[in-house]
Amino acid sequence: MRKLAVSTFIGAAMLPAAAFAQDGECGEVSITEMNWASAAIVTQVANFIMEQGYGCDVTIVPSDTTPAVTSVAENGEPDILTELWPNSTGEVYETMIEDGKIEVVADVLDPGGLEGWWIPTYLAEQNPELTTLEGILNNPEAVGGTFNNCPDGWGCRIVNDNLIRAIGVEDEGIEVFNHGSGETLATSMASAVESEEPWFGYYWGPTVPLGKYDMTRVDLGEVKPDVHAANGNPDTPDPQVSDFPAAPILTVVTSDFREREPDVVEFLSNMTFQTDTMSALLAWQDENNASAEEAAVYFLQNNTEAWSGWINDAARQNLSGLL
């Protein structure tokens, strides 16, 4: 029923953007839709607000990180890159920043992409000492005696393998189970939590499982950026221990677009989702088999206090009759 209500709302809301625009208010806008779930929702939220609030003529460009950055470097388009992970963009991104061709306007997720080692919150409440690495190493049976690791070929697998060596996880009596896919890693968490059994392993957010299940991040100690970077190298001879830093996830615009549409850029600079909120939204989308567009409208309908602070008075008035 919730999905039906959202779908009905979308149909009613999709009036021509020109109905809200005034001459010179907003022209053509192009924005990426990266090929993962949270990025698609961010794009659809931005698209809805730009069209219905600011009267923009929006073109959504399906893309991925590398081709999106390359397109901007070569063609100056699209205007907006959102959910951009700078740690996977390479030298082209840094060069464009230095040359003033693009500008970072916001951290679109706060505090960013979250990685770490997790246990179920009910386990943390029963045994508070398990929220630290030391507590787990002193009582490995309490977490089931197993660490659920990333699949081979993933970047997190390299980091985890180095941490496992540095900590001496297996020497402390914890078996390392290397999952064959992301699906089995997620399923292992789901099966354990739904049965209220122990679970210990790596996961990241925003994701469906971290939105669906109440999990507690294990404190691995201090974040040491140089150590964490070295742990990403499979040939690191002497890995050390560092917790996972939050990964910045950005909204970036071309400098030309900032000059052309300052009101829209001001909105984009305010558009920030809490990472936990996005995980919960992904869980809703999964449970309701909803599209990114439906998930975006669900967010807008249920988080008015959050997004109303992102926009100017004129856009707020335009949206008031819809949301």
C-alpha cells in the first residue's frame, strides 16, 4: 500500500517543470545517476526538487565513476556529479579540481561511506566488551568464533587480510570465513540476526543490511590514514592496525554550471543525507520492491524537515502543494 501511494503521488506530481519556472529561473541541467542504489536515489531526489521546485529541465545521465569524470574532462558535461567517491576517481579528478574545471559543493552523505567490522547490537548489549577489538579477542566464542570476510577480488578483502595478519585474528582462535560473493556475506548477517545468533564480520554502508538490521561497529582503535592506505596494498610486508576512516562521498559541479545556475548549486550544497538515513531508505526500497524514483518520493514525503532546509523560499513554495 505504501508503494502504491508513492506511485500515485509520482503520477500526480509529474507536472511540466515549466509550470513552476519563471523566465531565467532555471534552464537545462544534466546530472549523473551512478549505477548503484543509493546514488540513484540521491539523483532522483535532486531531480524532483530541481524540476518541481526550481523549474529546471533535467536530463539524467546513467553513468559510473570513471566514465562520468572522463566525460566532464573531455566534454564539460554532465553539469552535476553526485555520489562521487574521490578515492576511486584517479588523477583526472585531481587535475580538474586543480584547474578549476569542477568544484566540490557538498558531502552528499554524512559522515560518508562507512566501513568496518560489526556485530549485532543485541550482542553488544549483552556483552558490552565485544564492542572493542580487545574484548572480542579475549572472548572469541561470544561472537561465534568466526570472522566473515569479503569475497576475493574486493578492495576490502585486501584491507581485511592485512588487518587479520596484523591483529593475529586466527592465532586468537577466530576462524576467517572468506565469502564467495557479496550475496553470501549479506545472507550470513541476515540469517544470524534474524535468529539472534552471534555474527562478526566486515560490512559497509549505506547498504540494505545496515538499514534493515541493528548493528554495532566494533572499535578497532585509532584511525591511521597512512596505515589504512598501506593496508590496501596486497604486498604490504608488515601490516599494522588502523580502523577504517569514513570515505568522503561528494556532490561535484562544473564551474560553468555554478556560474549559470547559482540557486540550484546553493540547493546542491545543502543536500546532505545521513548515512544511516540512506541505509534505512535502501532497506525500505528493498522491502517494497520500489524503484529509485519511488524511494526518492518516499524520502521527500517522510523527511520534510530535512529537505525543506536545503531549498530557497521560491522552491519551497512550489513544492508546498505537492509535498
